[in-house]
Amino acid sequence: MEHGVTVQSCVIASSKRDFGDTGGVIPEYAARKQVECVLPVIEKALKDADVTPADLDGIAVTTCPGLLGSLLVGTTTARTLGALWKLPVIPVHHTLGHLSSSWLSAADAPQFPILTLSVSGGHTDVWYRTSHLTGKRVGATVDDAAGEAFDKGAVLLGLGYPGGPQLAALAKSGNERAHKFPVPMHDSDDFSFSGLKTSLKYLLRDSKQPLTPQYKADIAASYEFAICTHLLTQLERSLKAHPDIREVHIVGGVSANERLRAMAALLCKKYSKTLRTPSKLVYCTDNGAMIAAAGEFLLLEDASWAGRPFLTAPTASLAGLLRS
Ligand code: KG4
Ligand code: ZN
């Protein structure tokens, strides 16, 4: 990674296929797999970028939030290689990685102030930022994350894991107006998805109709539409509250969703704001390039990050990391 924008290589070892039958990640198993994969992935990333450790300025690593075993594999590897290669190790908050993903291979530099909707399997937040490290969180989910709503909905519909892409694929042949799901939080800028999931559960439980492929697709489309409507209704509230913003970014695994992108494009057109999503689908879901970019931005805005005692770096709360 160079200047937080130029991606020289991006190698991902995914355990998605391993968890197709379990309906979710088994933390201990995932961490053991990571122990096996981490060094080959680093070697390949160096080889693909055609660099050696001597060419590096630092190693960025996710410190939180996440599954403890996986975080330990990553941080232990980074600290060991940092000591061996005499490189600073830069602790990065996972969400700051997602917030940085819209810079990856971007054709032109994003312009602050930016309103970013960060939607993944673990979090759903809106951030107002005047630089990488200054700004505030202006909305967050009070229960499930948007990706979780997709994944849990997919389980209820009998689809595989991870559910988001499969539910979205099924929704393509459905009618989004077939079922009306409740859209919550009319008096707040925050998000809530647990009621939506419960509505889907009861709809399926109480339905007298056989679950034909078309009926299932209609339900998937209506459910996806409700998630997107809720995300964008709340984003619009924040947009109105921050008219000075120049760009709207949507990042995180759910930003790969086509319906969300299409609906967000209409919203941004209405307010004459530039809409940016990660330049490649692979940068929407978890990847190392976004963590490296965030590491570079941390150093750019505050060089002391490279010298901070690793375990006391204030990454535990991203909201605490941003200065107002
Ligand atoms: O950012 P991410 O890779 O991991 C976390 O930080 O959680 O996001 C993964 C989430 C999963 O919940 C997955 O179902 C969802 O992103 N996702 C999607 C799509 N692709 C991934 N949700 C809806 N539509 C998609 N196309
Ligand atoms: Zn993520």
C-alpha cells in the first residue's frame, strides 16, 4: 500500500466456504485456520507487490473489534514480524479500515467533509468526518448490524452463509413491494434491525402459502428493500443535519449490495452530493488493504502512532479515537 491509495497487492484467505454448513463462523476453528494461512498470505502479498520487508515503512494490524482468537493471531504475527524486520507496528481499529476503503485505488482524492455509512456484519454507523481522524459518529445501530439482518434473514429463508450475497441474488427475481416490512426509528438518527428480522420470522411462520421459489424471491426482495430503505432514511436525516458535506461514502460488506447502491445514487442525486463506494467489490468486504490504508492515514495525521506502546494505543473505541 502506498499513500493510502495505491494498492500494490491485496491477498485474502477466506474461510467463508468452511462455514457454509454451520450457518456462521466457529471462532476457534477460524483462528486455527488463520494460524495456518497468515504467513503464506503475507509472503504472497510481498511477492505480488514485488517488494521485500526492507522496502516497508511499517506493518498495520487490526487490534479490535473482532473475534479474540483471530485478533491474537494477527497482532502476534504483526508484532513478531515488526521486531524481526525492525518496523513500527501500527494498531488500527477495524472500522477505521472500512472508513479508509473508499480511498483504495480511487480515481480522484475524496474531499472532506465526508458523511460515511459503514455497514458490515458487525457494525452499522454513520460518521461525519472533516479529516481521517477528526469528526464524530452521528448514528449507530441499537441492536443488530445491517449485515447481520441480511445474514439472519437468509437463515430464516433457508439460504446459506454468508447470507447477504445469497439473499441479494434471490431478491433480484422478486417484487420488492410484495410485502411491507416495518421501518423503525422515526425519531432518531440511529438504526435498528432486530424488529425487521422478527417480522420476517413471523411472516414465514404464519404464512398459509407454500414457500414457492417466486414467493421466496418476493419476500427476499421486500426484506432487502426494507433494510435499504431504513439505512437510507437514517442517512438522509444525517445528510440534512450536515449540509456542508461534500461526499457521501458507503463502505463495509453491505456496500456491495446493488439495490443499496442504486437507491443511494438517487438520494445523493437529490442532494447534489458525490456518492463513493469502494472501487472494487473486494474492498467492500474485509481486506488487508483497507487496514494498511488506515495505518498510513494514522501516521499521516499523527506520526506518534508508529512509536506508541502497542497495547495502550487508543484503538479500543473508534469514537474515542476521532477528535472533534
Ligand atoms: O465488512 P464485512 O466483510 O465483515 C464485517 O466486518 O462484518 O461484512 C460482511 C457482511 C456480511 O453480513 C454479509 O452478508 C454482508 O456483509 N454482505 C452483503 C453483501 N455482500 C456482503 N449484504 C448484502 N448484499 C451483499 N451483496
Ligand atoms: Zn469488516
